Amino acid sequence: MRMRPTLAWSPPEDLPPGTTNWEPVADALGAGGVLVLSGAGLSTESGIPDYRGEGGSLSRHTPMTYQEFTASAPARRRYWARSHLGWRTFGRARPNAGHRAVAAFGRHGLLSGVITQNVDGLHQAAGSEDVVELHGSLDRVVCLSCGAFSPRRELARRLEEANAGFAPVAAGINPDGDADLTDDQVGDFRVVPCAACGGVLKPDVVFFGESVPPGRVEHCRALVRRSTALLVLGSSLTVMSGLRFVRQAAQEAKPVWIVNLSPTRGDVHAVARVGLPLGATLTAVAERVGVEVEVGVSGASAGAGGRGGVDAGS
């Protein structure tokens, strides 16, 4: 079954107002057992835009749908040209204070798990372990014909060889790793087939209009059941892939806390939404609960060096 893409959501007039009091979030974390659900807003301080915040990519860019990708060779050419260019840029992104705070909470045993809707791999680059990539991973590629998986870095090498000199200047990079290019800039970009069978290659991610694998959904539901509370970070919760876990937590009488600058579709299920910047807020929360946040993390970066999953609409 394919989900119909949900690209927009308008807050109702009776939506509960946000707060600037983050101390109850610190109290919840201090008690332990908190499950984190993160969205693209957590990575904006790393220079990666979100979808729906101020200046979000949906104001200028409609993400590729699964149906368009599978049905149209020209659409796949546009996708891979833009994604190939964006892949280079993502490799330079580094975890910000919010990612490092989440990793610190995990190291100190305060979290029951981390679910991310993001494509950038920054949780793992910051040191978080056992992160559930709800929408897959951009660093893997799958063949739609034979099902073979291959590393994205190998595909990047093959695309470089097939498109020597391809280096257009993009208008921007989107949270799904897609660069903004015109059709003229895409030009006659050459898409390479599966090295094993010659089939169509697709990033191992969940596109808009595609469903999250049922087993992954059930794993996330089990994490919600085992948690004491749910903490949503930087997601508008517009699409059901993330909102369903907020609804589940509320149905199980587990408190939901949201830290997001703008109203979210999950606010009606939350104890409160803290409308403050994520990096500074999570750093303050960490200090309150006595957790030291590393100033920086050396080693893997996002994109080519880390792991990530397509955020099908955080």
C-alpha cells in the first residue's frame, strides 16, 4: 500500500499555544526511559534546511514521489542528477549541539531509543547508537529489479565516471539530499543501471508516496510501548509516518513533549510544545540534568561519511 503524500498542514485556531519553559522536559529526561523522535528541524543548525519551517524547502521544491520515480526515466534522470550533486554537499555537514545533546542523553542511560525521520546521518555522527532510521538510509542503494543492495559511495563513483565535468551550481540543497537544479542544468546527465542485473537503482529510502516497511513500524511501536515518555525534536509531524507514534504514546497515557519553533500536528496530543531553538534548549536541558555535552565530535560526517534516511516530511 502506498501513502498519499501530505505536503501541507494548517494549524487550527484552537491549537494549544506553545511555551518557553523547557524545565519540565529536563524533569522527564532526568527520570529516564525517554524515546526521542527527531525531524529535519533538528538539523537546520547544521546548515541543512527543513521542509516546512521558515524558508523551508517545500516553498520552492516538491519532493520526488515514488510513483513518479518508478514510472518515468526522465524523472529518474532529474532525481539522480540532483541527488548526486546534493550527496557531495551533505558530506560536509557536521552534528550540531542538538545532535550532541541527544547522544549525551543516550550515553548517560536516559533514553529508551532514538527514531529519526532524517536523511543526514547526523545522529550517528554525533555518537548516538541503535538509531532507527524510519525512512531508510541514503548511504545504501537498492535495485528495484533484483533487490541487490550496494553502497552509495560506489554509485557516486560510477556516476562521476559517467558524467565527467558535471558540476552545476545549485540554488539550494533540500533535506532529502536533493539539490535544486533546473532542467537545463540537469541536461543529459547519465544514470547508471544496477551493476548486477542492469535494473533501475533507487536510494534505500522511503520516498513521498511510499510506505515505511511494516516491520520497521512495528519496531518503532515497540519502542513507544517500552518508553516512559516521547520527546519530539524538530518535526512538524505533518505526515503520518511520525505522527502515528505520537498518537500511540498519547493513547497509552505516556506524556509527549515537543520542542519545535512552529506549531505541529501533534500539539493536541502533547503536554506542551516548547517553541525555542533546539541546540540551545537541549544544551540547557543537559546542564540541568547533569549531562556533559561534547563541544565537537571528530570522525564521521553526514552524507558520504555517515548514515541517514529520507525524511518523508518531518
